[in-house]
Amino acid sequence: MCTADCNSSWNDGSIDLLQLDSSASLKRNIKLALTQMFMWPLILINILMIFTFYRKQAFRNETRYILFAHTLMTDVLFLLMTNLVTLFTYSFVLMPVALCIPFCMFMETVNSCTPLTITAMCVERYVAICMPLRHSAISTPSRTLAVIALIWIACNINPFVDVFILVSTVPQEYFLEPEICQYDIMTPEHWHRTMRGILYICDFVIILLIDFFCYLMIVRAARTASVDKKSARKGLRTISLHMLQLILCTSEIVCPYIEAEIIEIDIELYLAVRIFNFITFNVIARAISTLVYGLRDERFSAALFNYIKCKQNYISSEKKKNVLV
């Protein structure tokens, strides 16, 4: 039988465990709140920019703004889905693999659209600066929409191949197992994950070489007298930011491997690393597109702020009417 001292120590131990658990829960809630503070302003700004794009006919007739709007749309979709996965991870919500597969496939497709769209935007800047006389004939809205369709087709290839390999290599019981909805469940085999990583690196190198080629050609064109110096300098800065964005987006492929090792050591450290990866390689990487074509572009930023001011004036006039009534 436990004595009074034993009961007292047991109660003290229970209180300490409860305090530790509540402290860990508080830390998780603070980290989760930080992710929402970083993410939701970006999502709202991107949505407002999409509305600005659709309100202006001139933007819908220019290649770079069409590609920019496509980037905004895919970024919003990707951020919403990754945020949902983050909420599930922090809440320890598990789902059967069969239900996670369509979600993971679409999230991978949307994520892959970003680097390809960035490359298309860099090529468009190269054509505009280095071939200004042919730019209007090459960069047309119809061709831009065709490029976007090809991007979506290309981005769907890898997820469907991964699903085919998954169905062919794992038993049926695997699809009923509860897991966190992230793309790792699509590649349970080590060789499959390694192959995916190699293909991802090859794609990154090819895309980076294309962007670097566009950068060098613009540098070369900027030295000639026939090119607008201001436009060339702006194009160089744009492609530089795009290459930074590409590196951040592509570095995300390493995150699951790091997180898989850390989760074996400490769950709290794993959640902290996951938050850092989410903010750095998801939120900040997607914010660069908003900076490049949304806030740095004079035409688009003017239309955006004009739209915001008009809405504010409309709301204030409505309030005045209500007060007079």
C-alpha cells in the first residue's frame, strides 16, 4: 500500500506531467499561430491581386500578367493545402492512405506548376528585352494559355507515375493504414524515393540553366545601344528574384528527408523544424512572386492600390448614407 508520502510524490509527478504537457501544447499553439500570421496575409493579398487582374482588360491581354495570375492562383491553392496539412500535423489527425492520395497528387501538381511558370516568365522577359520587335508576335494570350495547359499536363505526369508504382509495389492493406497526408506516403520504398529525388534534381538543374541562359542573354543585350537600359536592368532584377524563388521552392524536396530523421529524435523539434520549413520554403518562396509582379510592377501596383482605395471610398460612402438616414 502506498503511504501518504508516496501519494504526495505521485500527485506531484502527475502535476509535473500535466504542466509539461500543457507547456508543450502552448508552444505548439504559438508556433501554429505564427504560421497563420505569415500565411493568411499573403493569401489575402494574392486573392486581391487575382481580382485586380480580372478587373483590367489590359492585364488579360499581356503574357507576363497572365503568367503572373496563374502563379498567384497556384500559390493560393498550394498554401491552402499545405496549411491544411500543417493543421492536421499539429492536431495529430491521421487519415487512410487511400483518401490522402488524391489530395497529395493535386498538391504535388500545384507545387510543380510554380517552377515551370517561373521559367515561362523568365523566357517571356528574355523575348521582350532581347527580341522586342518579335515580342508581340511570339507572346500572345492564346499561346500563353497553351503554355499553361502544357505546364499542367507536364506537372501531372510524375504524380500519376508515382501512383502507378505505389499500386504495383505495396499490398492492399497499406491503403487502409492511417497516415499524415503528405507526399511521403506515395513513395514508401527507399528506391522510389531516391529515384524521385534524382528526377527532381535533374528538373531543377534544367530549369535553372534555362533561367541562367535568359539572365546572360539579357546582360549581353543590355550592353548594346539598341536596348532600353532601364528595362534591361529591371529584367535582370526580375530574373534574379525568380532564380532565388526557384532555389527556395526546389530546396523543399530535401525537407521530408530531414523531417523524417528528426521525428525519430524529438516530436517537438520535428514540429519546430516543420514550421521553419513551411515558412521559408512555402510562404516566403511564394511571396517573391507577389513582390516581383505585384508590388514592384508600377502598372499593376497602381491598379491594385486604386482598387483598394475605391473599395474604401465605397465603404465610407455607404457608412455616410447610413448615418444620414
